[in-house]
Amino acid sequence: MEFLILVFDVILAVLLVIVILLQKSEGGALGLGASQESFISSRSAGGFLTKATAIIATLFIITSISLTIISNQEISNTSILEKIDTEEDSSEPKIPKSE
């Protein structure tokens, strides 16, 4: 389950980058040199791309939060130092603790 959400999250991230780069910006978007008017009407393309960006960003945030929740359930609450203290080997000489 975690793997499928992770793959979906990566796909959403790539789509989000692509949709953001396709939007018309003050600097001319990707710098392709072709105007937006000749490709698609800039008003309808801007509205569609803005809505698509919002939807993809929302899905990306939801999948990222769900991945965090799933991975947080699998993490143990014990410390590494506690594990080392319990696994002491009595065959080696002990070093005195300095105070």
C-alpha cells in the first residue's frame, strides 16, 4: 500500500512541475518564443491550468501526509541507545565511567 501511494506521489510531483511550467508567466513561461495566443486562448488555458494546478497540488499534499502517517506507524519508539545498553557483552572488560 505504501509503495503504491509513493508511486502516485512521485507521479503527482512530476505532473505538478509540468503544469506549473506550462502556465503563462510574466517572463514568458518556458521561454519557448511562441505566444500563448497562437497555441490556445490564453484566458481559457490559464483557467484550466490554474484549476489543474490546484487539484494536483491538493492530491500531492494528501498523498504526502498519508505517507507520513503510514511511515510514522511503522517506526518503533525505542532509542538506539536503549538497544545498545541491553545488548552489552559481558566477556569484554568494562571501562570505568568517569564522573
